[in-house]
Amino acid sequence: RVRVRGVSIHRPFIYGNTATVLTPRERDASTSPDHTHRWTVAVRSAASAPDADVVGGADDLSYFIKRVTFKLHDTYTNPSRNIDKPPFELTETGWGEFEIQIRITFVPESGEKAIAFYHHLKLHPWTLSGEPEIPPLDVAMKMGPVHAWQYDEIVFHDPYQNFLTLLTAH
Ligand code: SLL
């Protein structure tokens, strides 16, 4: 296995979440009536829109990502959730915001170590410039989905020749 010295190759991606307020009907039907929101946390190609309605499709990072692990707050059962195929996303319901640890494992032929970082799950539509209080649920519901997305780039330094070939073929 040969490393290509002096070469860095990057892949842009976005990570983050969308969240919506559960309707009273959904809350009544739920086994967890204290849950107020449904949210989706995801790792997506930066080529596709960070839009809750756009799922999967051309957004396939699986040629170099083997697994995305979303580590949730300990209040969730089995908080460590592995997603092994695209779309690399997880939908849950809950009542609170917390830090989600996102761990990306690369395909074995990459020879790359996994990377991990955090995303703060955002449920509430407040901003620093706005009201100091979190808007009540009925108001938040009218405001529509909350989005919290971050752009970043995964950089591979001195990649193995076969991995570089794989990356550039996409
Ligand atoms: C808080 N730092 O104390 C936050 C923690 C945890 C949110 C929020 C659990 C759902 C469930 C859930 O929404 N946890 O237990 O099913 O406010």
C-alpha cells in the first residue's frame, strides 16, 4: 500500500439537524407524551440542500463513509446509533436539546482513522437578537421547522493511492 505524499484531498459535507414541533394529536398518540419535538440529525454531502424534504437521492457518501454513529443523550435507550448506509441520518422525538456526538468511520480501504465531532441539537427557534424566552410551542409550531446546519470539509492527507483513486472517481 502506497501513500501519495504531499497530496491532500478534501470532501465537503454538512451536518446538523432539523426539528419540528409535534402536533397535539401526535403527542396524544405517542408512548412518550412528554416529547415535544421530532428531529432528524444527518451527515450529508454539501452538494445537496440541507432541507428536511430532500432525503437521500444523489446524496451518497457511502463510497468513502462506512458508518456514521450518532451518540445521543443518555436519556435515550441505546444512545449509540449506527447508520451503515445512506442516508446517514437519524430521526427521533424528544423534549430537550443536547450535544450529539457524530462519529464518521471511513471505508476500510481508506486506512483512515474515524473522526468525531459534536453537533448541538437545536429544537427552539430563538436567536440572540430575538426574545430572551423560548417561544411557546404553539408559536414555535407556526414558525415552522428549525434548521441548524454546519458546513465542513473532511481532509485526507497523504492518502493511499487506491483510496485517492476511489475518491477522484466520484
Ligand atoms: C437538559 N441538557 O437537561 C438537556 C438534556 C435531554 C433530552 C436534554 C429524552 C427523550 C427520552 C430527551 O429528549 N432528552 O427520554 O425518551 O435539558
